[in-house]
Amino acid sequence: MRIVNVSIAVLIVLIAIAVYWYAVRPLPKTSGELIAPIAGNATIQRDARGVPHIEASSWQDAIFLQGYVTAQDRLWQMDGLRRFGAGNLAEVFGAAAVSADEHSRRMRMRAIAETDVARLTPESRAVLVEYARGVNYFIDTHRGDFSLEFSLPGHAYDPQPWTLSDSMLVGVVMFRDMTDESKFTFDKGRVLGQGADPAKVRTLFPATQGQYVSPGSNAWAVSGTHTADGKTMAANDPHLAYAIPGTWHLVHLQAPGLNVSGAALPGLPCVITGHNQQIAWGVTNLEADTLDLYVEQLDERTGRYVFQGKWEQAQLDRQFLGVRGGKPVQVDTWVTRHGPVIIQANGKAYSMRWSAADGFGFPFFDVNRAQNWQQFRAAISTFWGPPQNFIYADKAGNIGFQAAGKVPIRRDFDGDVPLDGSSGTFEWDGYIPFEQMPSIYNPPSGIVATANQDSFAPDFPYRISGDFADPYRVRQIRALLQAKNKLTVDDMLAVQKDVYSAYDHFLAQQVIAACGGIRQNDQMVRDAVDILRRWNGQMDKDEAAPMMTQLLNNTLGTTLVVSLLQPAINKAVQEKLKAQPQNSPEKTGGRPGYRIVGFAGPGIPEILPRPQVIENLLRQRPPGWVAKDDWDTWLIDNFRSALNDGRRQQGTPVSRWKWGRLLQWKFAHPVGKQLPLVDRFFDIGPAEMSGSGTTVKQTTGTLGPSERMVVDLGNLDNSVQNLPAGESGFVASRHYKDQWPAYYAGKSFPMQFDRVDAKEVLRVKPQ
């Protein structure tokens, strides 16, 4: 027993030493004194959430220190972003990352980033140089003292110096996240190619409505006529894929001519969404289509392809992927006049024309210093992309909206399906001029709001396609803002966390009406309808009704797509059944055309129509879509099928179902989740969530609000902002996930500006 006790004690001591050495010791220095290559004295104050407030004697020093503190908190994340963009993940993570690297290489993201560096204006280059200097000063002075992720067995490595191209790569990664609809475009083309009725395909998948779930955001500004203090207010909550570490790093930069606070992207300087002393702004994804696929008549051996009846020679881009523990992988990509060939399937080559490859502009240093609407618009007029909706408010009482970024001009065609690359009739004709992009200034309503809806007017002079969101979120935002005359910061937060779904409420009413006209013998259906009758449309995690309507939505969408592809599915199912043993469940219980969410037979795409499309069909009930044109029976049959899905997942009675059991978030650290016993320190969740894809608090299984911000221009220190997890990427830091409880409850923290309550102060002196 004595030997066992001593052994346990020794083991505990060794574990404690290891935890200290690898997790605690590398924690960044946030107080005391630092000597750095800057021009004058500076301070970095950290508030109660660890947010750095940098005060420097010049903007150059402020940006240098932003690079330094971001590397302090998020260097491993920054390195992962540039590796993802460049296609270098496999160098660290081995063969499991090869596929992701190959796709990044085929999209030529590193080449785009390097070209973007050459496009920088002298001023933008100077800003990025200072940021890179700050990052590299941290790297150079902390060799051997990096965060735990750099030291894990099997993944250990040292980061390379930070370059301007690396910052550009971070921007290109965001560009890709916001605009890459190539898979949906490809799948939509496959639906058409499998004999589906083109008119019905266009009805289910309009050119201005892409995939159901895509990155989006909410942003709005209100004039003083709507607020309690008579001053303008602005709010922003970008909806992106949730992760830990999170997308944003909060920062406050102060120097002569610069005083700005808000959310920054790790790897890029300046503030992307926030406020300075005079103005506030927020962003949402414009959702306009900036990427087209072209079917090329390409000889894959020689790279020769046809364009307008003539043979042209594609450029061969040959790259080699480094693979940890394995041999390098050769990646050959043919590059046509439209762009790189990123997909090769069914004997066809699909090249990609992407606006990201055509230009670049970094306006945020000018945005951060803008003092009025004219300066703000002048700054974002140089913004290339990803195209965004910018909302604006200022202390003078003005509000505005401006769409910015380069949107291709397409003459008489849409980019929602693969195009014939050989004909020459589907070429872009430049980009829409900034002065013709949608813009609003001081509207009579006193409200500007964007939730990724189509912001282009019906009489807009150019043809527009895109992945525009259904109007449910923006309608609810406007309704809530107009419902109260004296809005406060708390009211704005309440709007951001609103979980009413007009669409799901509509589905519930449709089911109730249909069941009222047809006698139901199924007790589960009757019980479910009783629950829907008492439901108010709130997508609350503890309610059963949201689970019913969401399962019904998936069932309806899948059924509609399956009906288009029935001949192809029947063939695929028959082939699948033939391959099964005679006594298998599939053989005995399966039937051609059965509905199953996520079914993917050979060559069968997995895409679903957006809720607005389904609502339109249920309201209009056109002939030729459902059996005997009996929409009520069709709806009830699908509702019964959805309930059976729910019963398999949560049993009976239906009154005990909970939406939150289906909608759960698990913040899984990319590396920490692989470590037994300690993974729970890295991760958050699983946590049951409220909301849906059609609520203001857009919450799905993959994305949600990546930060929340409300700016009160009447009292900037009354503004609030918070992240889902925390400011730090260090698992041993108290700021790693300290903001999660407030985020989950829909609360926030002061966005300290004029008065900073410093908990730690690092004084920086020039070398």
C-alpha cells in the first residue's frame, strides 16, 4: 500500500509538472514591463475578460502591438488558418488532412494571397508590415514557450515567421467561407442532369436562393427617434460556424488619429466590426454569387481545351503536399481562362471563376479612422470582397446602409448551375460599379436592417443571383424594433436572442388545418396536433413543437427533391437491393422511392429547398406536384413520417420531446478533442440550444452568432460586446471560455472605451 500510495503521489506530481510546463508556463505576459521595437512608450491594459486596450504614441506602434497581443492569445489559431488556406495542414496533422489541403491547392488560395500582396496600396502595405512585425516579435521571443498545441506528441512543431501573404491568406479563407457555393452549384446541376423537370428544379431552387444553411449575420441601426436617449444605436451579430478558439478577437486600439474598438480577425490588423469616437458599423454577408463553375471540354492528358471553337492550352499548376509521417502528395491542377479545375466527375472537368482571384482591397484602416458617412463610404468603396452589407450609425444622428464588394456582371444568365465553358456565351462583363450598389441614408423609417436578405431592388439594372436568405429574420428584426418606441441596449440584446420562427409557426398552422379536415386515427398525430395548437412559434430548446416542425421541414424538402429524382432513385435503390443478401432487412423491408433524410444513392445529390420555397408551395398549392393534387393528405403523410423519425430518436409520448436534444452544440477543440481524460478542459458542451435557421438568433447544428455587439452612440461606454467562448486560445487561461455562460444566457459585457477598468497592465518601452 505504501508503494502504491507513493507511486500515485509521484504520478500526480509528474502530471502537475507537465501541466505547468506545457499549459501554464507559456501563458502570455499581461502585466509588468516589456521591451519591444517600437518608437515610443505604450500600454496594454487587459479588462476583466482579457480584452487588450492598446494605447500607443503612433498608429504604427498600435498596429505592431495588435499583432503582438493577437499572437499572445491566438498564435496557434492564426497558424492553423494560414495552413488551411495554403494547403499545409498535412505537414502537421498527417494523412487525415490531405483531402482538405488538396482542395485549397486546387483553389490556388496561396497564389491568390501572393497576388493580393502585390496589389496592396503603400498605406495598406505599411499597416500589414507593422502587424507582421508584431506577430514575429512574439514568435522570435517565445521559442519553446508557445501554447500547448505546438507541443502535443504527434503534432509538435514550431511556427514559421508571419508574412504579408499569411495575412492575405486569412482574408482569402474568410472569402472562401462566405462565397464558396461550388458544391451546391454542382449538385443543382446534377439534379438537372438526371432528368428532373427544369421548371420544378427552378421552383425548388431559384437563382436567388441557394442552400438552406449558409454563413450569415444580423446587423441594424436605428435613429434617435427609436431610442430611449434620443441617440443612434447599432447592433451586429455575425452568424458563422462555431468553434473554439472562436472566429473573432476583441481589441481596442488608441493612438493619435486612431481610437477604435471592436472585433478583429486573428491574422489581420485593424477592427472589422465596431466603433470609434464618432461612428459605428456592422457587417453581414451580401450573399451575391461571386463564383461560377464551367464545364470544360478538356483533354486531361495534355491540358488542351475548347473555347469558342478553338483549342487553347491550360496552364499546369503542379504542387507537392508535405505529409507528416508519409510521402509527399503530388497535386496537378489545370488552370483554364476561367480558372483552376477544382472538380473532375462523370468524365467532365469543372473549372472555377472566382472574384477573389481578380482583385483585392483592404479598407479597414480607413474605416477605423472614418468620422462621417462620406469618409466611411469612401473607405468601403475600395473593398473587394467577400461582398458585404455594411450598416452605419454616427453621433450626429445619421444612419445608413451600403452594399460593398465586387459583384460580377452576368448578361442574360445566372451562375447557379455549371455553365458551358466552351461556348464563350457565359463570360463575366466586369463588375458592378460601387456607385450603383444598393445604398440607403437616413430612411424615413429610422431603421436600416440586414439579415442576408436580397438587398437588390426588383428594377436593379443588373442581373443578380445569389444565396440570399429567406426574409423571416429581417421581418422579425424590423417588427421587434418598431414594437417599442424607446429602445435600450438591453432591448437590442433581446432582439439578437429572439427565437420566434414565423416559418415554423406557419408549418404548425398548416398541419392543424390539414388535420382538421381529415379524420385522424393515429393517436401520435392527434397528440402532436394538440401540442402545435398551444404553441406560439418560439423555437425553445425545452419545447416539443419545434422538433416536430423542423423534422417536418426536412421531410417535406427531401420528399420534394426525391419526387424530382424518382426515376434515378428507383434505379439506384433497385441496384442497392440487388446487392443485398436475400434475407437482409434492406431486402425485406425496403421499397423503391422510400423517403429517408440524407439518402444518397449513386449519383443522388443531397440538397434541400429553402423554407420560403416550401411555404410558397403550401400557400399556392400548384397542380402536378403531389399525388392527386391533394396537398392536405400529402402534408399529413409527411407529418406522420416526421413524427416516426422523432419517435425513433426520442421515444413516446411526443409531449416529452425536446428540441434542444436535437439541436446541440459541442465546441470541440481540433486537437484537444483527441486527448482522453483532458478533452473536457478544451471543449464546451454538448449544450442544448434554442433557435433555428429562420430565427433572428440563427442557430443550426453548424453555425450561430459568432459575437454580439450593441453600440450606444449616446454613451459609448454603455455599449456591450461578447464572444461565445473567450478571448484567449490558451486552455489554461481563465479567458479561454469565460464568456460562454453569459453568451448562452443572452447576456453581454461592457465594451469599455473612454473608461477602461484595467485588471492587468503591461507597460511597453522602446528598445
